[in-house]
Amino acid sequence: MKCPEITVADLEQWIKEKRAFLLVDVREPEEYAICRFPQTTHEIPMGRLQREGFELPEEHDIVVYCRSGKRSMYATLFLHSEGYQRVYNLKGGILEYIAQFKKDWTVY
């Protein structure tokens, strides 16, 4: 299955439009402290998501992100396998978002 994804430009537009969506960070807690989207609704490390599962509301689109897009791609595919239909990987992760829109955020 090809992983459904959105670009950082799409995400920026959703944020500007104040669109209702869930923003799920699958990085580790020490990464959250470095930089994160203020709009993040859930912080679920990738290992915990796959090990324990996690129930997310399904009435909104779900955007999953990590540092570069790799972990979030696997998390997106996992959530699809669990029956979530409106879930998307953030292509390029938070690093791509910083490069295009938030050059003042900390990069790691």
C-alpha cells in the first residue's frame, strides 16, 4: 500500500485555515522538548503506538509527523491497518516544515 501523505505546504494551509484535524507526533519525548508544532494534539512515540495501540477520534483528518517523515510513514501505515481511513503522513517531517516555514525553530 502506498502511504497517504500531505506536504508541509498543505499542512501550513490547514493551520492558516484553522481546519479541524488531529496532529500526532510519533517522536520520542526528548524530541518533543527540542521543537514541536503548537497544534500537536497527541504525542505517541512510535514504539508505544505499535506495542500498545492508541485510540484516536475518527471524525477529523489525522496528520502524523516525526523528524523526517520515516517513522510517521510507518505509523500512518499502521493506523491504516488498524482501520483509520483519514490519516496522512507529513512528507519530510518537521524538518521540512522548519526549512520552508519556521527557520527560527531549533533543528536537531
